[in-house]
Amino acid sequence: MERKHDDILDLLVRCLEAWLTWLEEDNKNLAAEVEEKKWRTENEAYSLNEYTYNWEFTEKWE
């Protein structure tokens, strides 16, 4: 009986460790996704501003 109890506890500990590892990795991935969305938003705004500036500049010189 003692052996089965130890095996179950060991299995539970390993499952919890694996779950914690998964949560940590998922948190890193989520942070990376948030950073990527922020970067894409900033990049789109920069590209739009650059396009608008180039269009206005070209319009004035034509």
C-alpha cells in the first residue's frame, strides 16, 4: 500500500511540475505575442505616417 501511495504522489508531483513548466512557457509566448502586436501597431503607424508625408511632399512638387 505504501508503494502505491508513493507512486501516486510522485506522479502528481511530476504532473504539477510539467503543468507549471507549460504555464511558464505559455506566459512567455503570450508576452511575445503582446510585444509583437505592439511592434506591428507602431510599425503600421510609422508606415502610414511615412506614406502620408511622401504623398504630401510629392503632391507639392508636381
